[in-house]
Amino acid sequence: MEEVYVPAINADSDPWTLPLEDIDLAQGVIFQVQKHHEYFKRLRQENPVHYHANNPEIGPFWSITRYQDIMAVDTNHKVFSSEPSIALFDELLQEQQAPMFIAMDPPRHDIQRQVVTPAVNPLRVKNLEGLIRERTTEVLDTIPVGEPFNWVEKVSIELTTRMLATLFDFPFEQRHKLPFWSDIITTDPLQIGMTIEQRMEHLYDCLQTFSEMYKQRQFEGNESQDFISLLANHPETRDLEGVELLGNLMLLIVGGNDTTRNSMSGGVWFMHQFPAELQKLKDNPALVESAVSEIIRYQTPLSYMRRTATQDIEIGGQLIKQGDKVAMWYASGNRDETIFEQADQFIIDRPNVRRHISFGFGIHRCMGNRIGEAQLRIVWEEILKRFDRLEVVGEPVRLAHSFVHGIKDLQVIAHPRV
């Protein structure tokens, strides 16, 4: 009978007394119970370039936890390759390695990224702002007032799904397939009551759906600025098919769904936890852009990105060898006390708020950051017009996930302005 790996670290472990060699940051449970920041704090102090050798499911890996070291890795794509995967677990379609440009190095990465960038460039974002506000108004005006509801479901998922449908020019009446596919891409199927075979059936449906749309838009010679039309009609990407097409579409779905959706939920929780910051925003709505950056720093919706060393290199006095897996923990860098004063506090007007690294850095910096920020800004502008506060009832229900720092359920009572 095959042995099951039981990690030494668990929900009850003490971040400050557990032996360093047992700290396995790939265990999603420590994020679910919100102990990850204490582990990161300890590692930044005691072992900032940390080696964990004892996880047989993913193999040994390095954890980079200090801001400056993360920046050094993220900007050195020649030594730290994005191939073959950006995850420690090969969760993003683990049964078949689906190529995606975020998990590619130049020149392939640069070419494929440039093809789809027009869908989210500054001009397109500006042109979409009216639509974003119209939809935000519609959604916020239909939420129940004075009684509990799940903010994640009613607002965060709904608004991000509508934007995904626009960015893909996906049939609007079928838009809820998009977050469903995103969830099964990034989540262990057992966590969502699904077998591996069922997961593969859904991903095949995803591929079939997009393949048909891809061919149709080629046939039409479509010059629209949606992701599918851009990929389907560019000479460098028009021949994508199978898992490579699926890989790139998965990347765009997850990037447009998980990051904005979880920041949209996290921001409500933070404003509830720190009412003085909400009061600052109410007193001075011009702080909304700064508040959005602080929400994204504090949430860090994707906790890390993985790289693979292409040669031996020393970082922080540790020798990382060719072929080693390296995790850049953005969630740790965003709480680095040497960069952010009172890093564990939520402060919407902190002077260096834009220095957060939630979007990554260098050639792989999130290309959709502007559209995500615009959605969050408009949501908070419209919240301030309607509500005195959004009271969170009970603790958020979180994903047991080390990659996506996600919230599944956030029970909220909306109190209207008087």
C-alpha cells in the first residue's frame, strides 16, 4: 500500500517553535487558517532563503521571503526560468502540462504576451470604465440591505465574471462557465467534490468551447480587441491548438478571475477590520486609488510564483543549484518590515503603497493590473455613494490553497448611508 505523505506542519503548528526544516509553505492549510504571515515573518528573520526537502508530492524547493531577494529573482529571467511551470504543484492542469506564456521565457513569452496586451492596454481600460461603472451600479443596487448575504457570490464573482466575458467576448448568458473553469484549474478537484476524471471532462469542454470560438473568429477575420480574436488572428499565435491554446486561455481566465475577485472580497474584510481606515476613505474619497493599492498589497491574491534555476547561483548566502525549484513569496515580500513600515497594518494612505509586488515584477508583471485596479477603484467609489459600512458577520471562509489566496464566503450586512 502506497504511503500517504503527512506533513509535519499543520493548522495547529506553532510558527515560532516548529523546526525550520519542517516549515513547508506549500501546505494550503496554513493559508486557510491565516498563519502564513507568522511563518513568513520568522523566515525573513531567521532563514530568508529557506530550503524544504521533505515534500515528496512536489519535491524539494526554496522559499524566497525578503522583498529585495524576491525582486532579484523576478528580474533575472535568464537565471530563473519560468519554464516548465509557475506553480510548485503542477496544479494548472497537472495531468497534461499545458503551455502558457507566463510559464515561458523570451522570446516565446514576449511574442505571445504582446499579442494579447491590446485587450487590457491603458486606452482599452479607459474605454471600458463606463461599462465597469454601469455594471457595478447595477450589481450594488440589487444586493439586499440590512440582511446577511455572501459578498463573494453576489458581488465579487458577479462583477469579475462580467468583465471576463467582455475581455473574451464570451456569450454573456454562459459567462458563469468562466469562473467555474477557473476554479477547477487552480483547485485540487477533491476540495470541490470532483474526481480527476470529472475535472478532465470539464477542461475538455473548456477547450472545445474555446477552440470553436477561435476558429470562428479566424473565419470572420475578426479585428476585435478581445483575447480570443487577438490570438486567433495574429500570425504568431493563429496556429495555437490543443493544450497550448488551452494553457494560454487558462492563464487569462485565472488572471482575470482570481486576482480581482479575491481583492474585491478582501477589501471589504479589511475595511471591516480597520474601521479607522474606512473613515479616512469616507472623509477623503480621493484616497480611493491609494486604498486599492493597499488592498492589493494586504490581500496578495496570488501568494507566490515559481521559477526554476538554470544554473548554480548564490542568494542570501545559500547556494541554489541548477534545476532547483524556487518560490518567490509575494505574500511575504508585501509584509517585509524593511520596505513597509507597520507592514502588518492596513493603512490606506501609506506613502509607498505602490511598491507592493502583488503583480510581480519584470517581464512577467501582471499585464491586467490596470483593469483590475480600475474595477476595484470603481467598486469602492460606488460603495461610498451607497453604504455607510459593510458589516462582516463572522470570519471569512477561505481556500486551503498556497497559490491562490482566496475567499469562498464572506457574509456581509450592508448598512445604507443616511
